[in-house]
Amino acid sequence: MTEPIRFPTKIAVLLRNDLAGWQRLNVTAFLVSGIASTLPELVGEEYRDADGTGYLPMFGQPVLVFAGDRATLVGAHSRGLARGLRLAIFTAELFATGNDRDNRAAVQAVGREKLDLVGLALHAPRNVVDKVLKGASMHP
């Protein structure tokens, strides 16, 4: 039996627990794109099937998805920023926009303490992620 691979870091997504199913999926997809775009070293190699057909590469380590209430998200956001981490965020206002320009404008229009966070993502050493996501539980 081969030993499981243990990664020194975690890629984690925290979602507000009152989102509809389609919102959870949409927010997760957007948030992890922020991680992949700024940390290309986390992306593995291209996939190939037995016939040689190539497929896009994906993260080389698991993405863990957590859930929590509004207070859990606000706390995680504050702890992450206090530790100097770069976070991907998704606010409730982004459900009403339809493009990147309007998304960025919607976030820029609100101060950090008043963001209506529905999700965030981060990549950091395992113990740091655990501290930042204190109070969150694995997404069901």
C-alpha cells in the first residue's frame, strides 16, 4: 500500500451556509480561479487519457470546501488579512453582475468592514488555514 501524499499547504474555500446550491457552485468556481491565476505553481500537469487525448491541468492538491455563517466568514476574512494572506472574495452583490468589470466595481464600492461576504478562498500552510477558518466546518 502506498503512503498517502500529505501536502504542507491547503487550498480552502469557505462558503456562507445559507447559499442556494447553484450559488455555492458558482462562488466556488470563481474563488478557486483566483487561487489558480495567482499561484500557477499549484496547478499540475495536463491530463491525458489512454487514447492520448489531452485535457486541461487542474490543481495538484485537493481543494477543501468549508461552510459557516456570516460571522464565521467575517472572522475568517479578518484573521486572513491580519496574517497578511491574499484572499479571493465573493460578495452577495456579485450575483447581480455579469462581468469582471462590474464585479470589481461592486467590491470597490464597499469598505472592507461592510463587505457582504458569501465566500472566500485562500492558500497557505495547513496550520495557518486551520487558524483562519476557525469555527467553520467541512461543507456537507
